[in-house]
Amino acid sequence: MTNEDLAQLAQQLNAEQKNKLINIVCGPEEDWSEATGEFVMRLYGLDSKPDPVAAQAIVRRIIREKQDHCEAVEPELVNLLDQLEKRAADALREGQ
């Protein structure tokens, strides 16, 4: 499926239909591979490889909001932040 095909499909489906398609095609979220996650993000029109610095800011904000509300911070969020920090560091090294 090309990016254009996926974009057309995304425009034709409402949110409920997208969720149903994702559940049928991809299965439960905990079983998703990285490629599956990228497919889902593209279906929703999101960049699957966002700028790591901008993504870090978003994840940090989510963590801070959870902490401010005395909510548990899922280990997955902390792991995601670590991965984004490493990706940003790698990008900086490659750019030098």
C-alpha cells in the first residue's frame, strides 16, 4: 500500500471505522511491531518519524502532567523518552 493509497483510505474512513480496521488488521496494541505502529500513525495522518527533539518535548510534557496530577508514569513513556533522546543524540552526531 503506497502512501497515496493510505492517505485516500484515511480520508474515506471515520474514526470508528479506522479503529475497527486497525483491530482487524493489526490485532491488540501490545502485539504491534514497529512497522504496525508506523502503519497506524500513517492511517491517522501522523508522521511516524517525528523530529526527535519535538517529540521529546511532547513526551516530557505528558510525563510532567501525569506527575503534576499525582498519576503513575508508565515505564513505556520513560522508555520512549530515552529512545527519543538517543535518536536526537545520534542525529546531532550525524549532522556534525
